[in-house]
Amino acid sequence: MAQARTTNRTSEARIGSAARVRGRIHGDGDLLVEGHVEGDVALRGDLTIAEGASVASETVEAHGLTVAGTLEAEVTATGAIRLEAGARVRGNLRGATVAMADGARFSGRVDCEFDLPPELGGASRVESRGRTSARR
């Protein structure tokens, strides 16, 4: 007999590739966007923007954010922000950590704390605030 899988996620939602949503989205769970969203997004869970998908918003608030598609927004994340290869992001990013893969494009400002490596004076925490335009 198959055993039921348990998950820590309270709920998970998906906006399919054929969908276009216009308006404010908010919720407690995770959201996977495979289509197109125009409007503010506020989640307690994680937001994932798939390859080929897009989100255009004034603000995006989420626990974590992963972008493989296109995003234009002011982002605040309490967790990690990841820009995957092929991501196209324009706007300011504020998160616990920000990682950008080779092939991602970003234009905006990054606001996060990070540790310097020991060879650069290392043990103290530094906050990065600056305008960046990057291609990896």
C-alpha cells in the first residue's frame, strides 16, 4: 500500500501557461507562475516564475523567490532570492540572500546582508546597497 506524502506547505497554487491574470494576488501558500501576471503579489510562501512566464508588478512580497522567466517589480523577500539562467529581472531586490546564475540578466538595486570572505576582512557582516546592472 502506498504511503501518503506529507508536506510543510500549507497550500500550493499554479497559474498555467495559457493564463493571464490582472489584479492583486495574495495568499498563505506557494505560487508557481507559468503564465502572465500583471499586479501586486503578496505571499507568505514562495513565488516561482517559470521559464517563459512573466510578472509585471509594483511590488512583490514573498518568503522566497525563484525567477527563470521575466520579472519587473520591487521585491521584498524574507528568504532567498534566486535568479536562474535565462531570468530577466528589472527592479530592486531586497532579500535575506540573493543569488544570480550564469545567463541571468538583472537591472536594479540589491539590498541584502552578506559575509565577506576572510581574505577581504571577513568576519563582519556587510550590507550591500547599490545600483547594479549585471549579466552573468
